[in-house]
Amino acid sequence: MSKLKNKVAVITGGNSGIGFGIAQAFKNEGAKGAIIGRNQETLASAVAQLGNNFIAINADVTKVADLERVFKETSEKFGKIDVIVANAGGGAVGTVATIDEADYDKTMDLNLKSVYFTVQKGLPYINEGGSVILIGSNAAHRAYANFTLYGASKAAVIYFAKGFSSDLLDRKIRVNVITPGTTDTPAFEKFIPAEQIKAVKTQFASVMPTGRIGQPSDIGKTAVFLASDDSSFMLGAELLVDGGMTYLAN
Ligand SMILES: NC(=O)c1ccc[n+]([C@@H]2O[C@H](COP(=O)([O-])OP(=O)(O)OC[C@H]3O[C@@H](n4cnc5c(N)ncnc54)[C@H](OP(=O)(O)O)[C@@H]3O)[C@@H](O)[C@H]2O)c1
């Protein structure tokens, strides 16, 4: 398979979960590139699994100077950049009654500011005709308990795909967004006590129209499509990869 043969990608959060699933799918289609994260251990293990055509860069996507370094280093290593995946994200859970100013700022910095500046700092390096892929969430479309701020930040990311595509028309850079539903990643460990994780995943699967939650590979296959020339007529689009959760579940 070589849908992405010789394409160079930068994948933020490529050392875990959905980002790693995207990196593996890209690798399987002949791409090379850089994965970005802060955890040196998971960066090292992910890049070891991806092989010699990938590098790991330790950087904080909420810091603009780090993002400038990421694109400079990737471009110096591979000579060009064709695809940017702004995947790193997460943030505080809680309600409007509980999330304080510090957690508000952290969540918006990670989910919104980082996406804006990942794209902006990639612009001097990405080729004309390049593909930018953003990662939304179906929490932007349904009100889930405790995910109000997160959902709002992802609604803005979904808008960015349209706005950035319009801004970048003259360079023929396409920006699209993948909106995952509940996906089986280490993110669960950040919100749920270890002994409850299995039960919570089973509960999520039971309400999914497809009877299962998503896997990072489900998002990886969709990202391959958006990164490849097969999607050359798509820009500003949102692809919902949620097992039917958003519109079909009760
Ligand atoms: N899992 C789901 O059900 C789901 C559903 C919808 C949308 N999403 C979205 O999918 C994306 C990936 O989530 P996931 O579930 O795969 O979570 P995950 O396994 O926890 O991965 C999050 C990734 O983001 C990176 N990251 C976080 N903060 C960072 C920072 N300041 N600088 C650099 N990297 C940073 C992490 O790396 P380090 O820890 O090394 O920094 C990690 O690689 C997120 O945008 C999330 O909102 C997930």
C-alpha cells in the first residue's frame, strides 16, 4: 500500500492513542515524518515501533517557540512537509460551576491555541497543495456531562477547518477535520480510576449503534484518506468517525 508514498507528515500527539494510530496508518501507506509529544518514554517507544522513517520531537504544542522548532527540525530532516495533523488535545472535565480560570486557560491553550499555532507555524514549511488534518470531537455536537468546555473548544476546532481552508485557498492547502466519537485510547486513564476503566468502556460500547467504541486505527484510516490525493476535492469538511454515536444513539 502506498497512498502516501514519500509524503512527510507532522503528527502532534503521535506518541499515544489516536495520534499514534494515525502515525501507524501513515507509515503503512509509505509516509515518513515526525511525531510530537512531551513524554520522552512514550515518544521513544512509539518511534521505535514506527521505524527509521520517523523521528520523535519533544515539544509542548501550547508553546509557540516549540512549534517553530518542530517545523524547522522536521523540514531540515526530510526536506519538505506535505501533511500536518493537529491531534494533541485533552483538557479539564467539569461543569460551568466547577472549572476554574486556570483549568479554563489550560484547556483552551491545549485544544484551541495549540491548533491555531500548529497550523500557523507550519505554513512557512508545508508545500503548496498540502493537507492539514484537525481532530475535533463529537462532544462538540452533543452535550455530555462534564464536557462543556472541552466540547466548546472542539466546536471551534471544527470551525477552524472551514476558516483555515478559506484563508489558505491561494496556496491550495486543504484543511479538514476528523470528529471521533468515543475511542479506545490512554485518555481514559486520565479521567477514570484504573479499576473502573473496563466497565466504563463496556458501558460506552453498549450505547454505541455499532456495539463497539472506536479504535485509533478507525481514525488512522480516515486520516490516510484526508492526507492523500483521494480527497483532493474536500476542504473545510468534517468527517464524523463515531460509530453512529452522534446522530443515531439514544
Ligand atoms: N479518545 C477519545 O474518545 C476521543 C474522542 C474524540 C476526540 N478525541 C481527541 O483526539 C485527540 C487525541 O486524543 P487521545 O484520546 O488519543 O488521547 P491520548 O492518548 O491521551 O493522547 C493525547 C496526546 O496529546 C499529546 N499532548 C497533550 N498535551 C500536549 C502538549 N501540551 N504538547 C504536546 N503534546 C501534547 C500527548 O502527548 P504527551 O503526553 O507526551 O504530551 C498525547 O500524545 C485529542 O485531540 C482528543 O481531544 C479523543
